[in-house]
Amino acid sequence: MHRIVYSSIASKGTNTPDVFEIVDVSARNNPQRSVTGFLLYDADRFLQMIEGPALALQALLEDLEADPRHHSIEVLHRSATDERWFPDWEMKQLISFSAEPALEQLRHTLATKPGGAEIFAIVDDFLRE
Ligand SMILES: Cc1cc2nc3c(=O)[nH]c(=O)nc-3n(C[C@H](O)[C@H](O)[C@H](O)COP(=O)(O)O)c2cc1C
């Protein structure tokens, strides 16, 4: 099992309805791929954490590289893990950042996992920019 966090830039014309579609497709595909995680979107940028079997993540990354709705993918974190942190999030969408229960759950989970602090810092950076 691996965990990857990447950021990317939303392409011109990519907007909230596209993101709903992405999350819909993810909810359909990710259980088959045994992938879970979350997706942050702020109108210009994405930050996504994906966790699952290494081969499944590699296949997803190849799909992501080919997706015209974003570009400039930059992998910020990659690690091996024996624990899935977000077993219930087939792809949790986090669009509005303040007072969002899912964001609180995200913070809580990352605060309690070994190695979670590093990913928390990446999320925090993303939210602050
Ligand atoms: C920022 C971003 C995140 C995405 N995350 C996922 C994902 O977690 N799972 C997924 O299946 N597709 C995701 N996609 C969509 C894929 O790039 C691709 O369009 C999709 O997997 C194709 O699925 P299909 O072959 O079932 O149509 C994402 C796209 C973008 C732009």
C-alpha cells in the first residue's frame, strides 16, 4: 500500500461542475481500484491524496497525467504504508475550506497518524496560499 499527495493547476475553463464530475467518476472507479483519499479544490488548484496498492496508484497517475482538466502535476509526498487512513473516503471532495466537517475529520485523522504531520503541513500550506 502506498500514499501519494500531489498538487496540480486547474486548466482554464475547469470549474466546480467539472469537479463534481471528477468526484462522481472517482466514487465509481476508486472502489474497484482499491483507492481512497481526498481532493481539495480552490478554483485554481487541486491537491489530492490517494492511497492504495502501488500499481493502482501508478495507473491512476497515468490517467491523471492525461486529463486535460488540470496540468503541472507535482508529486509532493510519496510513502509506503501498511494502514489505509481514509477507508471510508472513496474520494472525499473538500471545496469550501472553513468550518467543513470533513476538513475537521481530515485534520483529526492526520493529527493522530504516524507521519500524518507531514501531510498535514502540505494541506496547511495549500490552504494558506
Ligand atoms: C484533479 C483530478 C483528480 C482526479 N481523481 C480521480 C480519482 O481519484 N479517481 C478516478 O478514477 N479518476 C480521477 N480523476 C479523473 C481521471 O483523470 C479520469 O478522467 C478518469 O479516471 C477516467 O475514468 P473513466 O475511464 O471511467 O471515464 C481525476 C481528475 C482530476 C483532474
